[in-house]
Amino acid sequence: MVLQLLPNNNPMGKLIRNMKKQIIYFTFNDPPNGVYNSQVIDVVNFINTLDKDVNIRLFALISPRSFKKNKVKIKALNPQATVLPTIAPLKYWYLNKLLLWIVSLFISTKKVICRGPLATCLALNVFKKAIVVYDGRGAVVAEHEEYGVFENSGLEKQLFEIEKKAVLNSDFRIAVTEKLTNYWKERFFYNSDKHFIIPCTVSDSKTKTNVPQAIKSFILQNKNKVIYTFAGGNGKWQGIDLMIEFLSKQFDNNEQAAALLLCPINNELKNFQKRYNERLLITTVEPEQVNSIICQCDYGLLLRHSTITNKVASPVKIAEYLQAGLKVIISSSIGDYSNFIEVHKLGYIHSDNETPIYNKVPPSLKDHCKNIVESKLRKNSKEIKLKYKSLLK
């Protein structure tokens, strides 16, 4: 009624209309890092290009620790983002609904997309009249059971009910793999079809060419060798032990094998480096440097144990490897990706019982990997774009 009384050129009318078309993308307790940049900020920025009549706004509640520094990081990549500190320890996460309620008084929205179950449960408590979308990135209860992700957080006994509520009570869902929806069905008796499968995708490659000298020298020294690479963290689920075992066999059986690992070093990796010092470099770089570095390698590694956490996962590093023209050596049960790699001839399924010798990847095969990413795993590929557009309606 109010909109009908206000003319189109009235500033208040414009403001109300814009507020009615606003969507919130809500994250809770997620620190800004490479994954956050790719899976949150890039997604928000991309969705805002799809419909000029829709404004999707990032709202992030982050830990008070290093708040100022992390807020600057988020705002540098998404200046319109609203970033506030949480008001209670993670154990008392539900108290943040008071802060969210205050924010809801100033931000009008009919749809809230929530990353993870905690954000979803908070939104369900506050945005009663809005459509709440659960953006499911993994099997949260399984992650804790298998890898102790929430150990000593105070959430251990709450996790099942939190994830269950997010899955069953949300109005719509995004799952990164078909296997994640199967997990929902088995664990929480989810029986709806109100979801999209949207894997972790890549945007236009953000590159910095100021590659550290140590890496330049290593690649030059090993340019005629088969160079394996890994770009990621060293968390328990990352399968660092499997990667070390694989590379040890390659080094022992092929003098023309080398490896560049872009990850934080730990004791396992320190001992590994001592054994193969000249053929192995372990270091860390900025996310924007990764593409320009790994594109000079041959194979990207994703070797993980067969756990529920890994079976439902959609590691963005797979798309990043392919975008850089790498073939992928992957375990047999990584989300929907293992089958994807095999069907499209993008690499090899690793078997513990075999130790094949791999050759350098020629430019033609690198181009094939890049082309598949363009059509299947980029945010602006036709299929992915259609799903995001449907989500806005």
C-alpha cells in the first residue's frame, strides 16, 4: 500500500523498493581466508552481476579476535559488506540472535542465504518471514566425529540438533555434492527435493606474477621433470600422510619426479623434506599467487582417506588445479569429483596397490583441463549461472 502511494521518483519509495529486493548472504564465525574469498566473497560478487534488480549483501559475524584486521580483509574484497564481531563465545552461539535481531531492524530482506548450520539456525530464529536458504558446505557432525573439528568448543553435544534443524527447517538448500544430500537423507531423514547441487567453483583467475624467487629457482631447476603439486592446508582430513606415501614412491621409482607443496609445514612434512630435499619444496604463498605458480606443474594431488567428510566434499582446489591446466591424481571417493575426473579424462584415480610412473603433461592435455573448467566449474558457466539465477527468484 505504501509503495502505491509513493511515486517512482520519490527517494523514500526508491529506498523501500531497493530494500524489498535485497538478499542477505550470512556467514557466522568464518574467518577470511582463501576458501572464504572463493566460496563466499566471489559468490556474492558474482550473484550481484546476474540481476540488476537484486542486491545481495554480505553480512558477516566474525570472532572478536583480530576483528579489525579481518574486517579490513573482507571489506577490501566486498566494500558493501557489513562485518560485526560476535557477542559471545562459540559455546553460546545462540546469544548472537540478539545482535542479528537488531541488524534485522535496519536491513529489510525476504531471503537469507546462510553459510553453514550455525548461521542457518540463527537466521531461522530471527528472520521469521524471510525465505532461509541453507548453504551446506559439508557434513558437519561427521567432520567432528571423524576429525574433532569442534573439539573443546562446547558445541560437541549440540552439533547433531544444529545440523538437523538447518537441513530440515530451512526453506531451500544448496549442497556442494549429490553425496551430501544422500548424507542428509541417511543422517537426518531428509526427504525433500528443494535443493540445488552447486559444486565449489572458480571465478576468473586472480593472479599475481610476483612469484617468490625460491619457487622460480625450484621450477627452473626441475623444468624437465614431472612436477607434482598440492595447494591447500594441512588439516587432519587433508590426507597429508597419503600424499607423502604417494610422493615417496614416485621419488624412489622415478628420478624425474619432483614436488612443489604450497601448504603450511608440520612435523610430518619436515621429516619428508629432509629425505628428498633437492626434489621437494614446501612453502606458502598468497592465494592470488597460486595459479601463476601451479600452472607450471603437471599434476595436482588430492589424496584423502575414505571418510564421510571426504565422501561428501567438493574441494575447490580440484577446480583450481584444472583451471591451471593440471591433470589431477585423486582418491576414489572424493565427493562427486572422483567420477567427474574419470569421466572427462582429467587425471587418474589413485590406487594404493599400484605405483604408475607418470609423464609430463603436454600443452594439448592442459588445454583440455582448462576447457572443462570453462564449461562445468566456473561460476559463469551456463549450468551454474542458471541455478544461481533461479535461487534469486
